[in-house]
Amino acid sequence: MIKPPRLRPGDTCAIVSLSEGTLGEPWAIHKLYIAKERLERDFGLQVRVMPNALKGKEYLYNHPEARASRPHGRLPGSERQGRL
């Protein structure tokens, strides 16, 4: 098994939602804020939230092409060290 390098303070990670965009739902958005704050504060990571992670379940259900076309967005490889 090939393991990716360990994330270190200052590394950039992306929060993605590959299927449903649940974090964009009004009842779940607070979980994104909590996770982002903890990743930044406790681990010293720079956090980027990819667009489809916030689209919401209904939008991604009605637009499957959005899920199929780079649902996780794109950060240059040199900029991104991890995806969550």
C-alpha cells in the first residue's frame, strides 16, 4: 500500500463532497465551519472548500453533470497536499 505523506502545519488541504454536497445544506453548514476551524487551529492546515461541497443535495441530484465534471474542484498539485 502506498501511503501519502503526512500533512504538516502550513500544508493546504481541500474539503470535498464527491456525491451529495451535504455540507451545503442549512442543517449541516455549521459542521463545515467547525471542521475548518479545527483543521486550521489544531493542525495548522490551510483549508480550501471546493465549490461542489457547498452546492447542496438538491442541486447535485438535479445536475449529475456537476458531479461528473471535477466535482472536487482543482487545486494545483504543488498547492494541495491533501483532500478531506
